[in-house]
Amino acid sequence: MLHSVEGILSANQIATSRSALFYLMISKPDNLFIGYLQESKDNSVPYFYAFSDTKNNLLHLVPFTVSDTASKYYSYPDNISQSGEHDFFTSGLMALNLKLRNLKMFYYGIDRKKKCLQLTKFVYDTDSDSLISELLDLKDSASHIPFVNCMKKDLLFLSNK
């Protein structure tokens, strides 16, 4: 019995100590949110713009600003495609009115070495409980244009740094 209680407490500590985004709506007509981390009771730090396309179960993520904290997320976390590691982005899906099953996520980033924009599509795979990635050509879809334009300003900032 004691062993079971220790296991539950240990699992709860892991679940509550992992970072995860919270989503706050900033424009209801546009389904636009801010993805932020609650770093302390009085301090939340925005990291992403998040656009929720509820009709198609799509999530678009764009780093928030040209600040040092945002540059950390010009690339997605390395472990995002490992089983169960998607929760940094997906634990707040309910606030976005999205479902994990059949989720598609577009991540707009920057390849800092090549100094070019990078668009990655992730699709949730139920069997492996992971997000499967695919690098996309930026010219593939006109629906990405507003997000690509947003990232162009960050790329310009990096190029002049």
C-alpha cells in the first residue's frame, strides 16, 4: 500500500513540475491566443502567438516577440516527437477548443545557422502518443502567409544583430 502511495505522489510531482503552456485568448473573432508559462504566482511570460483553427483541428504556433526569451523557441524542443512529450504544447488544448486526436500543429520557426524561416508540421499519432514531424516548404499553402510574415520580422531582426 505504501509503495502505491509513493508511486502516485512521485507521478504527481513529475506531472506538476513539467512546464506546459497556458493559453489566454486575445482576440475571439480571430481565435488568437497567447501561449504563456506561469513562472510564479505573480509572473507569467508569453512565448507564443497561438491561432486555433477549430474547424480543422489545427494549431499554429509563432514565437511571441523578438526578445531573448522568444529566441529560445525559434526551434521547437528536441524531445517534442518522443512519446508523451507533446504536453508542453497540448496540455492546454481545451482552452483552444482543439482535440488531441487528429491534431495538426504548424510550428513557425527560424533556422538560426542558415538564417531562414522554417515551417514544421506535426500530426498527433495515437499509437505512439507523439507528434510526428514533417518539414514543409513555405510555398505549400497560402494559409501560412500571415504567420510567415510575422516570422520574417524576427528573421530581419536576427540578420541585423
